[in-house]
Amino acid sequence: MAVEAASGAHRPAGRPTQKVLSKERITAAALKLIEAGGYERLTMSALAKSLQVAPSALYNHVASKQDVLVLVQDDIITSIDVSAFGTEPWAAAIRRWAWSYRDVFTRHTPLIPVIAVLPVTGAGQTLRMYETLTAAFLDDGWPEPLVVPAIVALESFIFGSAFDVTAPADIFESGELAEANPKFTSAVRSQGLGAGGSAADAAFRLGLEGLIVGLQAQRDAWAAG
Amino acid sequence: MAVEAASGAHRPAGRPTQKVLSKERITAAALKLIEAGGYERLTMSALAKSLQVAPSALYNHVASKQDVLVLVQDDIITSIDVSAFGTEPWAAAIRRWAWSYRDVFTRHTPLIPVIAVLPVTGAGQTLRMYETLTAAFLDDGWPEPLVVPAIVALESFIFGSAFDVTAPADIFESGELAEANPKFTSAVRSQGLGAGGSAADAAFRLGLEGLIVGLQAQRDAWAAG
């Protein structure tokens, strides 16, 4: 305490307290920019400004915006629940992972167009998740050539479903075109909302359970030759 | 011919030929803006500028940017192949529609975050597509409450898959982290690419065939009780 007070007393007036720049702080600042204004908002100069550092200081830690996106993706991935892999059967583990994955990306939909096409090279946490998934598929007897296509198919469904969660409740209201489209209008009104009462959850549950059963059928067909 | 030439001759020098503003021209200009710079690029003033009209002229045709997006969505939807509905069995018709839908949105990925959450109210072509789909589901014996959730699940998979088509071929290259993630690295190298040799097509085929089989299983389970 005494040392800090003495140090503070000697600091020239007007010089702000400077937090040390780190990959963690850069990641947090980047996430904030993207969530506020989308991918377009994230530039190296905007990032430096939000961190109150010179761009040159930023470039000491990340070589490019691509580097920043890898940090962001890798941070978000750690929020996904992979705890059921290795402890529960394949279908139950996929189910828990997929619901968690969708919920995480529902809070980060502006990142989906970026992350869906971002190479995983250098993204340690992301690769760790894929390693965990691959092990679970192989332990369940999946043929190796089907593992990556199955993961990609599940992720595509999850990314699309994350958007759907953020859709307005009246997205399928046909309005004055209801009479011209009677079957669809009636189907929208009769749709099952499930226990939670959410149309997005009902569609995700139906699709996910369908994918789980259907991918297993594809696996068995492959094994049968 | 003679009239046109005479008319041209009488036009005051320097006055440009003005094409009549229409919803079709507004739609085409909006599509161009979005594809060039994403959703953020599409503003009413940018649209007016690209059409070389005053914003007030634009507002005579569309009340808001939301109106413009409905026009854009509705235009793109007409490119999707729905010709198999009503002529082929449910699974075959879904298959043709889904591949076509994915291919159309692969060319329009910047629109996915917009369209996935855009109400269909007033979008006549979009509603017509949903009406056609609903009729095909009902004709195939689907219980009405499952129709909309099944369509939403398929669309979510299609939207996510459209992003995946635009991903770089090396998206799963683990680079120097390969040794730390041996199972995934091996699975990426062994993945089946299918006849066309495209990883995205292989994943889409596996997921779509899985969804078709799995959704039918969900339908039968519902019918059974």
C-alpha cells in the first residue's frame, strides 16, 4: 500500500492509469465492437481507439484483423458445453452440445457469417472442441470419413437455428395475403410450440432430433456398404 | 423509329435519359448494393444515389428500408426450384428444393442474416413458396402442427450450409496444433468428398439425407402417439 501510494504520488499529473494490453483485453474489446455494429465495425483502428492505445501498440499483439477474429472465435467457443462427451452416449452428448452451441451463438449472431468461414488454424480452444467431438464420434463407432461431414452438417443447422431464435414472433404472419395462402396460414396458426412455448425451440428440437436419428441412419447405411 | 429519333433530337442538351423508377429497378439496385457491401451499405440515401433519383422519388415507391428488404427477399425466392412439389414424392421434392435453395443463397450470403429474421408479410412470392411446401407436406400425410417447424428446421440447415459453401478449402487445417489434436486432424484428412469432390457438398448431402429420413421418423413418432 505504501509503495503504491508513493508511486501514485510521483506520477505526473494528467497521465492516465494504463492497463497492460493483452490478448484477453483485445478479445474483449473486439467482441464489444462486433456486437455493437457488426463485422464492419471491427477495424484495427477502431479497436485501437476503443482500447485507448496507438495502432502500433495493438500490432505488437496481433498481426491483422484475421488474428483478432481467431481470438474472438476461440473465446466464444469456450462457452459451449462439451461436458457430456465421454460421459454420456453419443446422442445425448450431441444433444447437450448442440443446444448450448445454439444458445451461445444466439447471443453472437453477427459473428456467424464470420466464424462459419474462418479457418481454425491457431484457434486452440476451437480445435480442442473438434478433437473432443471427433473422439466421441469414433468411440461411438462412426467411420472416420463421415465424422467431419457430420460435424459440419450439425454446425450448419446450429448456425441457421441461432438466427431463427432472434426472428420476430410474427415472422410468418401472412397479413392481407392470408386468403391467397390458406394452407400455410393455417399451418402457422396450428404449429406446435412445445413445452417452452417458443416456435424457434420447437423447430430446433424437431430438426435436431431428426438430424440425430437421420445421421445415425446414414452411418449405418455406410457401414452396411 | 422516326418518332424516337425526332424525340431524341428535341431533348435539351445535357439532360440524361431517365428510366422510369419502379419496384423492379429498386430491387435490382438494392441487391447490387447489398452484394457489394453487405447489409450496412443498403441505406435509403445510398439507394437513391445509385438510382440517380432524389430520396423523395424513392419514397413514392417504398416507405422504408424494411420495404426494400421485402422486395429483395421476394425477388431472390423466385430463383428457387419448387418444380418437384406436386409432381414428385415428398422426399425427392424436398431434395430438389433444398439444393436449389442452398445454391441461391450461396450467391447471396450477405442477405442470410437479414432474411432469416425478416417477416414474410407482404412478400407474395415467398408466401407462395411456403404455400406450395405446406401443400406438399399435407399431401404426404404430415400432421399440420409439424409442418412449419419442419420447414424452419430445413431452412436453418440450408442457411447455415450456404455459408459453408463459401468457406475456404483449408478451414479445418489445424496447422502447428495438429499434433495436439490428432483425431480431428486425421478425420479432416480422411473425410469423404463425394462424387463432386467438394467437402461442402458432402456435408450438405449427409445432413440433408439425414434430415429427410429423421424428420420422417419424427412425423411417424408423432402419428404413433
